[in-house]
Amino acid sequence: MNDPTQFAVGWGTLSLINAGLAQSKGRSGLAWWLLSLLLGPIATFLIVVLERVRGSDSMPRAAGSTGAEDGT
């Protein structure tokens, strides 16, 4: 039950989830991934509690995209 491999896989998975969550809130995924490797669940709590970065778009667009569909 106390297998260090399972612990490391769980911790690494949590850090990747945190990176994605941070990016969805307009924060640096890489910085929060590294921070999550050190802090784990504490970093998750911080990401959830901190406000979204102002002026951040939650869905980044491709360069040159206006966001309108080209259906017509």
C-alpha cells in the first residue's frame, strides 16, 4: 500500500492537472507545474482560491483568428 512508485505517479498526475487548471485561469502552466511538484495539494488549493488573471482569455485563439465561424 505504501509503494513509492504509486505515490510519485499520483503526485505527477496532480501536478499536470494543476498546470491545466492554472492555464484555464490565465496563469503560467509551466510555473504552476513546477510549483505543484514541490507543493502538491497545497498548490491545487492556491490555484482554486486565487482569482482569474484580469484580461485573460480562457480559450486562446490561433494567430489571425477573429473568433467568428467561417460558415457563410
